Amino acid sequence: MAKATSRGSGKKRQVKKSPTGIEGLDDITGGGLPAGRPTLLCGGAGSGKTLMAMEFIVKGISMFKENGVYLSFEESKNELFDNVASLGFDMDVFDAQQHIFVREIDLGMHDFVESGDYNLDGLFAQIEYGIDCVGAKRIVIDGIETLFSHFSRESIIRKELKRIFRWLKGKGVTALITSEQGGTPGSITRHGIEEYISDCVIILDHRITEQVATRRLHIQKYRGARHGTNEYPFLITDNGISVFPITATQLDHDASSQQVSTGIQKLDDMFRGGYYKGSSILITGTAGTGKSSLVSYFANAVCGDNEKCLYFAFEESARQIVRNMGSIGMDLQGFIDKGLLKIHAARPMLQGLEMHLLTMHEIIEKEQPSAVILDPVSNLDSIGSVLDVKLMFIRVIDYLKQNGITALYTALTPGDSMPEATDVGVSSIMDTWILLQNLERNGQRERSLYIMKSRGLGHSNKIRKFRISDNGIDIDTDSQSS
């Protein structure tokens, strides 16, 4: 008789997930938190634990029709509601409509005398009452370490922690439990057991590097489910929490065969028609080689076709760009007045990399442009390492590709480096790369242009001299091949 085996028989069992509704978090968790199981949210003071926990409840109510119970050991109901009002959450409405049950549990020292065994039956009764009151599917216990801060018997603490986690599983609710970091070496939490009995552990971190504050999220473990394992930057904004995944972005965007004009006919000819629509184009060169002029020609062409173009400038103001391009025959102000061109100018030091990324997302979502320009991306290295800037632009590039937006980026090449080098290290992931150079011949400066690469496009292999005058850019078609 053949030996029975379960391999390949029956439907594959998977962990059921409860979507959080928090932007980006569901991407890196593969769909949300483990449904009907406890998740531990751990971090230091000010890392965003309470706000994320409250947003988990709010999004459950507003997006998934799942009511919630919120137990707090540190803040009153009014304080909680006031704190999250800054994120646009009107908790009084949810409270009045009985979508949320909030209970503050005061554990003042005067209430306790440690004598004999103790248990959490009173806490279980509070939670069960809240579940019955609002029909809750989600529960938050905010600051669980406070529950045991007045007691010294570690064996009972560990026993009761295990019991509350088992009890929550038995109730079939999706629970998010917050805890402060700290404790014995090698452990995440104060008691060193919470992370082992949780089905999912998420760690929040708030750090300051070279005077720039950043927040990071890391999934320490997720039983029975694949998940993103990197550190992910996140922001607390007026609209809640936004997590920026990297590895969750898939290379599944469309690849258009349509070409769009560069704005310069002779450059179009070098590409046999122009850039691919929805592609990423990098223009590099030393200072004064004409990078901004080249991208402005593209913006002029896009707007001339009655389509929208967004220009993110990190070096010049909008008025300065308009004035400078007017000196070579372009009237960008006319397109700004028509609403076809929007220039968003900001110094890199104004905010961190993640906030710049979020700002771009918000403006792009609002304006829905056909093309986006970032000039120059190399200026952002003043607020982050080369790796940080590169990872940021991987997100930008993938986001724009997913939306079919043609994107032009400029980057400064240091004068003492190889012309093929770029400060931000993104040339390898670009579809098209144009190199601009200044050459000195016979006591005069000459500008040259060369297409380093253009994926999927036949293109000229010649180095072309070009001039910038009152009449614009003129490319010399008689230049010799390299």
C-alpha cells in the first residue's frame, strides 16, 4: 500500500490578513497584519507607535467597516482624540456613532500593593465589555509594559503576558499591542518575551543623522507569511502615516513604443524620433554645460502639445528659471499662466529626503502631468548619503514609470571626476543618458553632447558640438564620430 502524503493535496493554507489601510504598510506586509492574531508594535519614545495604532483603528472603521477597542495606559481619551486630530481624524464622530470604545486604565502607584499572585482577569473583562459594546474586530493595547511596571516578580509577568496573548487569539480579534523598547541585551522589549509570543513584530525607529531626522520601520518577524525585510522610511503627515516601500515595487510597468519630442529637432533626429514616452532620461555634465536649458526645451515641447509638465527645481527659483530661459528665446511664463507648466522650487535643506519624496507624490497626484523634470538630483546629496539618494530615486523612477510619466533628471558631474561618473549613482537604472561637456579649443570654450545610452532606441554615436545663443540651442550636425 502506498504511503499517504499531504504534499500537493488539498488547498494551500495561508495566513489570513487584515489590511491596515496605512499607506505603504500593506505593501510590505503583503496585505496587512495577521487577522485574528496579535502584532507587537515596538519603538522608543516619539517613534510614532500611538499614532500608528490609532490609525489602524481609524482606517479599520472608515475603510473596512471594522469597529475597534482602544485601551490606553498612558493617555486619557480626550488627550488621544486631541493628538490624532492633527492627522485629520475626527474621533468624536466615531465615538458618538459607537464605532470605537476607548478606555483609559490608570495604574497609579497608590493603587497597588504587591502581595501574592495576581492576574489580568479584570483587564480581560474590560476588553470583552468593549468588544460587546461596539462589535469590535480590532483591538489596540497601547503601552503594555506599563501594566507590569509596578511589579517585580518576573515569572508572573511572563505568565500573564503569555495569557493575554492567548486570550486575544481566542477572541479572534486582530490586535495591535504597543511596547517601549529596552530591556536585557538581545531582547527588543523590556521583559524580553513579547516579541516571542507575537505573530508579527514591527519596530519603529526615530533617528537623527547630520541634523536630519528620519523615521524607519522594520518588520522583525511575521509568522507564516512572506514580507519585506528591509528598513523602510516613513513619515507622519497631515493625512496620517506613509511608509515608503522599496522591495515591494515590482518591475511590471508598461513599456510604450510611442516617442515624444525632446523639444530640439536635431536632437530628435539623433534619437530617430525623440525619447520613449514614459521613460527615464538622465542629463549629466559639469556646471554651465546647458543641462537646465536642455530640460527646459523638453518642458516647452510638452506644454506646446497642450499637456502638463511638472518642474521640480532644487537650485533656482521659478522666476529665475523663467528669466534665464527667456534669454534663449523661450516663453515659459505663458505656459505657467495657462496652467500647463508648474515649477516647484525648494532648497534641498528645507526638509528630509522622505518629505521631498512625499511632496513630489502629492503634487504629481494632484496635477496628473505627462512629464516630470527634476533639476538637479545631485543637489540632494547634501541631505543624505549617496545610497539614501539613490534609494529615494529608485522610488521616484518606479513611481513615474508605473504611471507612464516621462521623466527627465539632471545631475552635476564634478569637474575633477570621470565624465561618466555621477554623484548620485543612478545612471545605470536610466533608460537614456545624455552627457554634456565643456571643451576648450584655441582659447575658446565649446559645448558638446553625446548619447551615452538609450535602451531600445537606435541613436547616433556621434559627439555633437552645440551652441546656446539668443535664438536657443543649435546642434552642429557636422561633428565627427567619437
